[in-house]
Amino acid sequence: MTALTPSPSPSGREEKKTSSPNISSVTITGLLGDFRLLLVLFVAFRLLLMMTHQPLLTPAGERGITVGGDYQTYYHIAALSDTLGQPFVDWWSEFPPVWSFLTVGLYQVQRDYAGFALVLGLLLLAFDTGNLILIRRIGARLHGANTGLALAWVYALLVAPLVFTFWTFEGMVAFWLLLGVWWLLDGRESRSAVAAAVGALTKFTPALILGAVWRFRGRNQAGRYTAVVVGLFALAYVLLFAGNAAMTLPSLTAQFNKASYQTVWALLDGNYRTGNFGPLEDRGDPALANVTQGNPAAIPGWLRLAAAAGIGVFVFVRSRRLDDKGLVAFVAITLLIFYIQAQGWSPQWLAQIIPLLLLCFPTRDGVLVAVMLSLVTFAEYPFLFIRTGDTGGVISGALVAPFALLVVARTALLVGVCVALYQRLRQEPVR
């Protein structure tokens, strides 16, 4: 596999100038080696996109950079604070508390959709800029300064992270996961545990870092780490349950009670649609949080989870590479095993997968896999699903075959990455 670091010319001498006499290879190298310049370009590009494609909500529908994403859904859910009251007290949310309270607070400040979406976009841009910084730092620690910088450039040029910044809050989740990994690598376990806990209170997946902690740290360290994560998470939920247990419980269970969607499990179940809940008005009734919007599972969720846990234990026991590269690979394979067993798939999960993929495989092959994952993901949504307006968002007719093919292809890619990660974990670290 070809590494991302630049290679010298075969002769070892400086290459001849082939363009303007004022531009030399040294100048180009200096530009690409300036991380501050990359940060400016990264932020400016996204700011300019927001300025030229401002999010708007018109009688004809949504317009601007957020079209196709979930910003409008976040806005309407947050607006329930006007009609129903407060989240976790007067209505239920499918997300842990950080995101729900954040969007409700933002709505109270910016009730107009354009202002709400712009401020939300700026906030999530800040988190994605943090992801860029963390990719460079973790990449430099694992593979050297040049490769760390090269990975940052690759991340900045990939389309998926850019799109998801203005579609979902997954970049925020990825930030807490990467920050937890970075502080764990740097030996700051307490800070890492706090980052994992905050991440879990935003969306559950950053808590999966606990598997790597138990594999790569001693029992005492792992025990303290787990106590911090579980303690902070439990403290937040004790307060929420004290306020209204009935409205709080769905934030822990609703996502797992969805019918299958966009996975091989969904193909088996005959569910050819995205994962949705009922109308927003249903959120005033906690009993409606667990109403399945689709066919029941042919393979029970507990069986999928048990199989995933068994595979996880196998990887845990068989891992030999106990250095920093092994730790990041273990976090990555844990995340992917969880996603593969899940009853549903969300395109925005690439926001967490791509950084770990690049960090574990800083090669041309790793970049190409990230590109292929993006292609099959966006071909599925929005490319196919945008053509389901006449069927209420259900894949049918001539769309079923390409939909099934894309789901199988994406699953095969993720399984292939898991196999490659397992092979890395079986390697003895180079001393």
C-alpha cells in the first residue's frame, strides 16, 4: 500500500521547474506544509458555502446548504418547546440530553429557521474544525508529522465530512470520540473519560471507547475510567428521571426499538425505507416512542447483539498489537462491529468512521475505501431515496434491486475493513 507522505525524486536532486519561474517545488511544499493555512482554507470554504447557499424555509420547502439533511427536523423538534414545554419533562426525545437541550436553547435565541440553521452550522463547523486538528495530532503521533498533516489535507478534501456538517450533528459526536482517543493516547485518562461521557450524553457511540480502555490499560486504570464515564452518564440521567421518568426513558430506548432500515437486516425484514419516528405530535405521549414503523425483525435484536459481543470478545482476546496504533484500531473495529449489528444504518455515521479509517490506514487504499464508502452511501441516500416521493419514502419497483445492491456493497466494505483491522491487531508492534 502506498503511504500518503511525499517521496523524493529518484535522483535526489531538486526537480526542474515546469511552470512559472516564480513558483518552485519548495514554495509548493511550504504551502502544503502550513497547517494554519489548511485551517484557514477549511473554515473559509465552509463559511463561504453557507453565505452563498443560505439555509431558508419557504412555503415551497427548504432551500440552501441544509437541504437533504436533518436541520429542519431539529428545528421543528426544538419548536415543541413553544407548544409542549421542555424536553424530558413535557415531551420525549430519541437522543440523549446534550443535543436536545442544546437545540432547544438555540431555538429560544433564534426562532427563525434561517438564523437557527446558520448558528447551528457555525457551531458544528467549530466541532468539525476540531476534528481536523485531532486527526492531524493523532495521525502525527501514530505515523509521523508528515503523514499526520497529509491525513488532515485528505480529510479536508473529502466531501462526506463537509456534507454532514450541514446535515447532522454527527461531527460533534465524532469530536468527542476523537478527543477521548487523543487524551487516552496522551496518557490523560481522566480527561479522556470525561470526553467519552459527554460524547455518550450526546450520542451513545463514544462510550464504545471503554472496550479499548479495558484492553490497553491496567485493571485499576480501566476501572477508574469506567467509573468516571458511567458515573457522569448516570448522574445526568438520575436528574432527568427525577424530573419525569416516563419522558426520559425513550431517550435510552427509542432508537433501539425502531424497525430495521437500510441494512441487510432490513432487506431480510422487507423494510425498504429510512428509519423514522411518527409525527412530532407523538412526542407528547411516551407510549408512542416504541411504536414500530415497519415490519418486525426476522432476527431478534438480542441475537444480533449477542453475536456482535461474541465477535468483540474474540477480537479482545486475540489482539496482540498493544501499542498506540493498536488502540486506535481497536476503537475502530469496536465501532464498526456495533454498526454492522445494528438494525439500522444512517449515512451520517461516516462522520465517525472516516477519521478512524484514515488514522488506521494512512495509505492510498485507505483513502480509496473512504471514497467508495461515501459513493455507495450517497448513492443510497439521497440519490435513490429522493426518487421515492410518490411512494411516501418507500423503495419500490425498479429501485429495489439497486437499493439492495448498495446495502450489500456497503456492508461488505465495512466487513472488509473489520477484517483488515483484525489483521492489524494480530500483528506484533514494530519495536
